[in-house]
Amino acid sequence: MKDEVRTRSYKDAIYQNRHLFKDKVVLDVGCGTAILSMFAVRAGAKHVIGVDMSTIIDKAREIVEVNGMSKQITLLQGKMEEVKLPFPRVDIILSEWMGYFLLYESMLDTVLYARDKYLAPNGLIFPDRATIHLAGIEDGEYKDEKIGFWDNVYGFDYSPLKDTALTEPLVDTVEIKACVTEPTQVFSIDLYTVKPADLAFTAPFTLDCRRNDFIHALIAWFDIDFTACHKPIRFSTGPHAKYTHWKQTVFYLREVLTVEENEQVSGTLSSRPNAKKKRDLDIEITYQLETDNPVRSADGRCEYKM
């Protein structure tokens, strides 16, 4: 809730569109402390159902009570797939379902279940679009600190742990000046049409280099859109935007790419839910530096686990 970018975007999307919420039945998936549910009531919703598996729902009930909204908000604890809603259909689904790298530990599957089971024809989803972007960054100092550390640990060679460190993406804040390439969009989700199977994807990318520099890692972030709004609302979790708790996701490459202005790094980004733990991700990045200089020419494939 202290994530101002996130909370303000939802608040604006709801309050600026009272004409969409007036007298509507709203479902808040993963309602947490019920802040979105209360926004919806303030915007004129007839009734809001908030569903959450966590015991936070007990506190949410107290919060709703002290704000005088107990008659308009029904809070249910349990799995979306198992709870019984007091209405057979809802007009609007609200959810803050996004995880790191958009899809890590996300609740998107649950939102899609709710959409298919409860959303009325021509019903609305807030937000309804999400896009993953990629860029290449110079990050030599930090990479040495995080990865190179294992070459000499108090005089011992710990390099077997280096491979493990390289397979773990880092969630951190990246400064815009570290970006060596232009950003590129790699994956987009329309919440009205996407199916759970679509969340395992392989997407091509091409990154245009802005300057002569080194690329140590690729970073990913996502943008979120509320397109049903009278005036579309978007927020970004990228390095160019105001801080959010999602930060950016950093994927270190095994080798350093030496790039020149106007050259391109092309490749593919693949992501799929882990076979054993569905909310974890198996990610693969392939890359190729397209250059006329055979000494700097490079390509590779890296696997990551989130």
C-alpha cells in the first residue's frame, strides 16, 4: 500500500471512472487489506466481494468496519476456486496480481479463473493489459561483487557456486544511465483473452545499442494498463519511472558483450512455470551480438530459475 505508484494508479483508474463503477457488482481478487474494495465502494459500486487466502482478511474486516462499509463489502477467506460468491456474476474484476518479472509468484491464474467463471458478458477487468520490456545494461562493478566474489572466498576457490549465482535473477533498482540499449517490448498480455497456457512463452527480441559500452546483463520490467478508463491510465516499473516495489529483474550474462553504437543484440526470451512449483519460473535467454568485428562477436544461452 505504501507503493505510491501502484496504489495511486488503481485509485485514479477507479475514481476517474465512477460512471463504470456506479451500481456495479465488483470482485476484488487477492484483496489483502481491502483498499481496492473500498475505492470501488467510494466510486459507487453496489457491492464488492473481496477474496483472499491469507489471514490478512481478518484485519481487512476490521478496516472495512471502521470505515463504515461492512454492508457494501463481503470478504471471503479461501481459494478463489473454492469460495462461494454471494452473486452468480460480477460486472468488474479488480486485482493487483502482478509479481516480480510480472509472472513470478503472480496470481494471474486465479484472476483468469475468476474471469472465466464469474465475469458477466461485456464485464471489465482492472487492469487489463500487461507488457514485459527488456534492455541491456552496463553493470560491471556489481557483477564482480555478486558473481566474481566466488572466485576467491578467504583464499579458497568457490567457483562451483558461481554457476548457481548466475542462474539466480536479481530483483533490484537499476539507474537509467546504466542502460546501454534502447528498451524493447517482448511480451504482452490482454487479460480479456489470455489463457493460462499462453503464460509459457518464447519471444524474440532485438536491442539497439545507444553507445559504445559493455553489456553485463539484461534487465526486464513491466508496464500495466487500465484501458477501460475514460482516459487510459498506465504505470511502469522500468528504470525510467518512479520507484515501485517490483523494481527491475536483472539477468547476468556469462560473458561481457563489447558493443558499439548502432549495433544490435538479438535473441529470445523464454519463460515457463516450473514443473514442480507452478508459481516459480524457468527462464532462458539466448543472445547474439551482431557485429562486423570477429573479435567482439558473441553468442550464448543462459538459464535462470526464479
